Amino acid sequence: MKPKYALILSLLITALIFLNIHFINSIDNVQRETAFVSRVIDGDTLELDTGRIIRLLNINTPEKNEQGYNLAKDFLKKFENKTIEIEEIGAYKYVSTLAIIYLKDYLNVQIVWEGLAKKFLVQQTELKEFASAEKEAIENEKGIWKKSPFYNCISSEITAQAESGKLENSCSNLNFKDFLLTDESRKKYKFNSIKFNVITLYTKEGEDNETSLFWNSKQNVFNDDRDTLYLFDKEGNIVYYNVYGY
């Protein structure tokens, strides 16, 4: 290797080592602080008496007008006018602080365990804890998770890199009209009137046909490393979920 390229490679390796050490140290040095909750905004967002907006890390609760919104918000409102402990992790959409919340227990994961939120962009060190809490909530129909009469009808195979999901239906004569498919975020695909045994849903643009459906999403839906596919019936009950990367 030429000396010039060897030097460049050496500098790049040194920079990567420095960044990794800095990142690890920044996680290890997260400080827990005491804070007072003045107002709950929704199921995963609150305001402190200092005016800071806190977004709970690792979770996504239902939005306004979605099934379970009031249930999740009412749960968090129990902590209004109380002192909590928080660990600030970073910024969220420029207006909020991402944080871990404690009040005796680890509140973020407790909300998932109670069935009031999806897990969402979970930190690497907490994957199993949040996946286990969500599975417990779904299987025991806690909170927002009510099983559809079609709960055992679907299986799937997700190919995240190709932004596609193959769905297999074992229930005869099931019409998927107004069924919703989502990931861990707030992206949603609503089915038109359709019956199928096997179909592949692509998130990219295209024309629907007998074997394929197209979401026509302007952005990627499924994360390459980990995500979850959820399918809900028209009443908002869970039909199926498929977790990968956890």
C-alpha cells in the first residue's frame, strides 16, 4: 500500500475508534435528574414545570382520534403534578427531549407492558425487554390490544431490503376491506376490498394486480435492522404481528 493511502486509512480508523469511544462514554455518562410534571400532552409526551417537552424513548402511543389514545393519555396523566426522574438521551424533532422516565419503575417499558403503546426505535441494549413486554401485552389482550376473530388467519414473510411483505391467508372468504397494515411508526396502508390466499405488498409505487399490491409510499417503511408488521381489522383489533430483528 502506498504511504499516502496508508496514512489516510490510519486516520480513518483512528477517527472511528474515537467516535465509538465517545458514543459509549456518552451513554455511560447519562445523568438521572429529578423533574416535576406539570402537564401531560398525550400518551408518550409530557411537559415539565420548566417548560421542557419530554418525549418518552422507545415507545409510540396512539395519536388523537386513534383507538386507545385516551386510554394511553389517561394512564400518563396519573403522573401529572408529581416528581419523576428522567435520563435525557437526545433531541426529538427539534422541539422535544427524548428521555427515559422513572417513577419507582421504568415507566417507558411499563407503558408497553400495560398494552398502551407500540415499541418504537428501541435502543440496542433494551430490545429483548421491550419486545417481551409487547408480546405479553398482545397475547394477553391488555390495553389497546384486542384480538380480532381472524387472529390466527395470517402468516407473513418480510423482506425489508426489498420493502415488501408476503402475506398468506388461511381463512376462506375473508375480505380485507378497510384492514390496516402498519409498522412501528405511524405509517399506514389501508386495504381496499380484496380476498386472497397469498399476496405480496410492496411499499413502493406500482399498479395493483392479482398477486401484488402497492403502498405507493414516498419513503421506506420497513427498517432494515428491525421493525414490526402489524395488521388490524376494520374495528381496530389486532389480526397479526410479525417482529424481526429483536
